[in-house]
Amino acid sequence: MIEIEDPSENILRLMEMGLIPGTDVTIERTAPLNSPFSVRLPGCTLAVRREDAQHLVVAPLADNK
């Protein structure tokens, strides 16, 4: 994850759980209607609502093959 734009109370809670800029994240799955997302971080998996995910800026990791 690169950046958080306009952090809400929910985003601040996710940051307390480790979802911070510089952390490698993986989208594991999405629920029906694409909300929430199951996001894997080092050491845990979080459910992130689509409304909150819209404030997260991410970029694909380089392919290490």
C-alpha cells in the first residue's frame, strides 16, 4: 500500500491493526457485490469495506519470478 487519502474513523482503526503505507497487502477474496474485501497483511487478515477501500492507494508488487 502506498498512501491513505482522507482517513476516516474506520481507516484509522484499520491503520491501528497494521494497514499502513509501506505494508505489502494481498486481496484474497471479495464478498458478493464486492464488499467487503478480505485483505491479507503480514500476520493477519482484515475485512475492508468498499467505501473504505476507495481511500487506499495501492500499486502492484514487482514480479519476483
